[in-house]
Amino acid sequence: MTNISELKQRHKVVIMGSGPAGLTAALYTARANLEPVVFEGLEAGGQLTLTTDVENFPGFPDGVMGPDLMNAMRQQALRFGAKSVMAEITAVDFSKRPFKITIGDTVLEADTFIISSGASARMLGLESEKSLLGYGVSTCATCDGFFFKDKELLVIGGGDSAVEEAVFLTKFASKVSIVHRRDQLRASKIVQDRAFKNEKLGFIWDSEVEEILGSKETGVTGAKLKNTKTGEVTVKEADGVFVAIGHNPNTELFKGQLEMDEVGYLITKSGSTETNVPGVFAAGDVQDNIYRQAITAAGTGCMSAIDAERFLEEHAE
Ligand code: NAP
């Protein structure tokens, strides 16, 4: 790790975010002698650090632990001269080159900027969800599942994340119920099949969470569910609620400077990682609301590095 005070003022490549996209961009730009600086951000290593077994990253026939994979990616980038800084970028100014990058009290300059800040868990937006977060409400089954041994759990959502997390939680919990607002899952077929075969897993269809019940003292005790077809409200007892309803891209910093879609995903030019600002590139989940896999993030991270390298060649001073 590099301390921010050790950094020089101007950099050829600054990378924001340290998931598979950011670290692959770092590896490629480091091997091109561009001495990239990676600002790791609040979730160093990205979403894979919140998972256990990764079974679908090519090259690991027996699977690999998410944190181990990310650590290996970081070591590989550092080996070729990338610098990794444990700090969060707080502001950017893309109005002219070199771009101005603010990290607290420090302002650095960057000739190119690669955004790989990923996406963060979406929340239901309930007051009770906010107040009980960490007291029985969680967004990360792999982080918190262990604490719910022999307990009853609810998992909210119907996508791959919700179903995979629910299956994972059955390793600990006595019973897991997936609460989904429709009567059909969005999750892929293979994930669904696994879930339907799991005897500890149940489904509460056509239902939305109106309120999560409990207190900081008691922890979660259940949830008030509303049937979306009949309007009927029921109380389902549970010891924990896992919210797994997707993610929001981390693009708050770029509002007004970069083009994004209505959800906030950065828009890149077709077949490239270039944003609407020449010299600013986006890779990984921050610009991908379709695939969002570690391998696709790494792939676009590689693309962004090659795009940045070409841009620097074309704009050599
Ligand atoms: P997702 O596919 O967007 O699914 C989100 C789910 O949450 C949907 O079922 C949605 O309901 C529900 N939802 C959204 N907002 C809600 C709200 N306010 N209240 C109640 N329910 C709400 O997100 P994801 O499951 O995180 O998956 C994201 C991407 O990562 C997908 O492309 C997925 O394939 C991929 N992924 C892959 C794997 C894997 O390959 N092993 C694992 C995890 C994720 P509706 O269905 O009604 O819209």
C-alpha cells in the first residue's frame, strides 16, 4: 500500500475502485509502464470480497474464495508497479486536462482517469430497514449468514443474488423464505433449479415488505408483508431479513460531468470504454447493468487500460 503523501502530483493513469475491473486496468496499465495509481475506495476489492466461493471465474476448476481472488489480482498489479492507495476520491473536475482529482485535502492531476467504482446494494427504503441494519437486517449473506445459525430468515428479491444468497443461508438457518414481489423469479434457470430442490427454502410470492419488525434490543422479530394482488397484510415471524434487490452504480461524484442513464450507470461509447469526456474511461459494474460478472468486469477493465494507453499515445505532449 502507498501513503497518499508519497504520491507525486501528476499521474498518467488514476483508477477509482479496486474490484476486478479496477485491478485488471491497473495490471494492464502497469505492464505498459504507465505507473497507475489505484484509489481503493470504501469497499476495497469490490463486491467479491463480500462473497465466499466463486465458482465461475475461469481458471479455477475447484472455485476460489472471493477475497483470495481479489488479493491475487492486487498483488499481480503491484508486482508491475501499480500503486494502491487506501483512500476515497471525494471530488473530480473533468472540465480540462489534466483532470483534477481531490482526495480530502489533497488535489492530484491525472492525464487519464478510469472509473471502476462498481455498484452498491440497493435498499428497500423503509425507515425500519435503516434502523435495524446490523441488528438483523443485512445486505450480505456471506458476511452475516454465520450469525443466524438455526434461525428463520427472510430474503427479499427474486434475482440471482437473492436466490443464491437464500441457498447459501440454508447452510446456517433452519428455514429461509424468499419474499418476492411477483410470482416468477428473475434468477437464472440453474440457480432456480437449485433453490426449488432445497428443502429448507420456501417462497412467499406476490409480496412486498411494508415494515421490518423488531428493535435494536430484540433484533429483527419479523416483517409485515403486503400481498401485491389482494392487498392483504400479514406478519411473518423471522430472526433476520436479507435485502438482495440489486445494486446502484456508484456514480454520485460524476453527476453533471458524465453522461449516465436514468439509473445512474455511466454511458460508454459502443465497443469502447470511453465516456463522453475524452480521457475518462469506465469499466466494470459502474457501466454495466446487464452482465455484472467478475469476468466481464475484468474484461472491460482490460479494455479501459488499452483505451487509456492509446489515448495517451495520441495525446502525447
Ligand atoms: P436483479 O437481477 O436486478 O434482481 C433484483 C431483484 O430484486 C428482482 O427480482 C426485483 O424484482 C427485485 N427488486 C428490485 N427492487 C425491489 C424493491 N424495491 N422491492 C422488492 N423487490 C425489488 O439483481 P441481482 O439479483 O443483484 O443480479 C444482478 C446481476 O448480477 C444479474 O445480471 C445477475 O444475473 C448477476 N448475478 C449473477 C450471479 C451468478 O451468475 N452466479 C450471481 C448474482 C448476480 P423484479 O423481478 O420484480 O424486478
